[in-house]
Amino acid sequence: MDSSTLQDIERLSASKNLFDYNKPRKPVVIIGIGNLTMSDDGAGVQVAYELMKDSSINSKVDIFEVGTRVFDLLECLNERKKAIIIDAYRGGKEPGALHRFVFNIQDFKPGFDISLSLHELTFADAILSAKDIYRLPQKIVVLGVEPFKLEAGIELSLPVQKNLPKLIEMAKEEARCQTG
């Protein structure tokens, strides 16, 4: 990530990433999760920012990055039909490998786990804790990229950089499946 990318992120986050409680929520939401200052952990956030720049997709779905903030994630999920969550995901494959998981809200039961961390809670724990409070989507799709490095730094590793365009296309395709 170079300085122009950081400037784009700064501009987008100020203009497009804020919740507007007066604005109707679109049925589909794309949410980037991760930490931009921990190398490959920022992949989900970078994908969200790239999608925000694409009017062909951002006019049909809501797009947010929530970093590692659990309550922002839950607020973004509220009152949606479908959620597409993008993050770095350690699944034991080669760095840069892409992952896709599809869950129904009923899949989230005590003991259920998918190895996504929101630092404060696991993703599954966050969903379980919110099932009775929020109106969560029936379908949750998790798209992940296998990280190579999770250490301080703003640059994505080469294997993750190489597959980021594919991850962006996967997210667009998931959104198209619901929005037509």
C-alpha cells in the first residue's frame, strides 16, 4: 500500500464509511474486517475500500469497513438479507489462497467456530451474542484470503496482493447473486 492508497482510504473513510441511521439500508452489505497496520490482516479493509470506488457495485449494496470493531460489525449486519464479510483467514493453505464459506444464521450455535477474530471476540461469538438483539441476515458469506504475514506494516505480502483482484471479483459476484 503506497501513500496514494492511504490518501484514497482517508478520503473514502471520511465520506462513505459513516453510518447514516436516516438512510434506508440496502438488503445486501459488504463488510471489510481487519487491521490496516498489520500487513495481510488489512486485506479485507482494502477490498472494502476498492469496492467503495466502484459505482457499479456500491450503488446496489452498502459497503463498510469495520476494522476489528465488533459492535460496528453487528450494526452493519442489522436488518440485512445477506452479508458478505471479507477478511484474512488462516485456513492452513498456501499464502494468497482464497476461501469461501456460506452460513445460515441457524448455523451459529454454542460451540460453533470459524477462525475469524475481531480481537475482542471471535466472529461466531459476536453473532451468537447478537442473535436476540439484532435482526441479523439469514445468509452470511465469508470470503477470505490466506495471509502470509501478520506483523506490523502497511504493505500486503506479494501472494495476497496477487489475489486481491480475485477476492474483489468474488465479492462482486456474491453481491450480484442477491441483487440481480
